[in-house]
Amino acid sequence: MEICVLNSGSNGNAIFIASGSTGILIDAGLSARVLRARLGRIGRELRDLSAILVTHEHVDHCRGLPGLAKACPAIQLYANESTAAGVEFNVKAPLPVPWSIFETGSGFTVGSLHVQSFAVPHDTGDPVAYVVDDGSRRIGVATDLGTVTPVVERHLRDCDVLVLETNHDVDMLRQSGRPWSLIQRILGRQGHLSNEQAAELVGTVLSGRLRAIFPAHLSEDCNTPECALFALRAILQKKGCAGIALLPTHRDGISEHLVF
Ligand SMILES: [Zn+2]
Ligand SMILES: [Zn+2]
């Protein structure tokens, strides 16, 4: 399998995952032009994409969909019903490709990849996260969740690779000078995961199988890559798993391209 986080943060999210001849994107918060350039840096093209799986309708996860669907008319778009409706409302442009609708909690197959969806708490209609596997390797992707539920923990166990939200440092957020209502929204059960919450989740789901974590969706003002890495490194050291790779993601470029 291979994975590359093509962009991560409130300015746009897209994660490329592939196995054999099947390539997918989780979320499409980048324009077709930017996506083509980012994929080019790992030797891939838009036509290598079989499907786009959308997690929820916030525009940083779907604003590229109209352009991408136009550029790739054979692509399949996956979302649950509420997210599909929310995306169409938010992107304010017709999507020339029909949706493949799934029920939250169900699994489906895209080429050689099996995808499992599961519910996460976030302030949209029916937000989900995904675990993707090719029969031997498993990648868990969970960003945009305000709290960790037993369902989240259950699905993220036994993954080889995790893409996990480390949105903010709680002290930096509280001292950010942002409106109190916004701070409460981010800290709330339907907001975003802090570095500490993400580290605690890693401590819970850690297994001998885990080889890499991509800390993702970092706030521009209320976090630093160093803070996120520090929190994760501390839990890995405490659990005796300091060998697990921590691979930074970026608001303006690609992560390491991990092939495993
Ligand atoms: Zn987001
Ligand atoms: Zn969101």
C-alpha cells in the first residue's frame, strides 16, 4: 500500500491512498490544478484516481469536487446521504458525477481496496472517518472529530498507519484571542481533537502493527508541528514504542510518500 497526505489543514484536505492499480482520495479540498501538481510529485496522475471518499461537507474537505469530477468523469464519489447533500449545498456547483451513497458504519469495495466507514462526532450532518485495507495492510484516517468515542477506538485498533487529527494545543487555543464562541466550538465534543486527546487515543489503540502516524489538520494559529510531535512522541516513549515513525503533514505541500 502507499499513502501520501497531499495537504492537511483548514485550508484544504486530501489524502492519496493506493494499492496495486487502485488509487483513491479521502476528501477533495484542493483544486484539480493543485491536486494534479501534488500527485505529480509522487509520480501519479489524476487518472490514477478511481474514487473520492468524502468525510463531511465542510468546504476544506470538498471544495475541489466540482473541478475534479469534471476533470475525471469516470471517477466514483462516495459519501453518506447527509454529506452528499451538504456538499452539493456548500460547493454551489453541479457535480457531473453521481454519488455512490453508503450508510454510515457500512463497508464497501473500491477496486482492490476495502473501505470501512464509521461515525465521528463533529459539527456536520453525519461526519465519518475511514479505515482502508487491501487485505493485508490497514490505514486509519480520522480528522475533524471533537472527541474520541468507543466506535473510534475500535476502528483504529490494529492499523499499520494512522492519519490522526492533532488540531490544537489547548493552551495556545485558549490564549489565541479568538472569539470565545469559536474557542468553545473547537474544544467542544463536536469540534476538533487536541494534541493531548490524539496522544491519548494513540496510547489506547497502539499495537505491535503500527508503524507510522501522520499528525494532521493542525491549526495554523493554535498549534505548531513541534507541539503535536512532542505530545505524540511522549506517549510513544511512555509505551515503549519510540520506533514508530511520526510523519508531519503540511498546509501547503505534501507529506512523505510512505510505501509499505
Ligand atoms: Zn476540516
Ligand atoms: Zn470539519
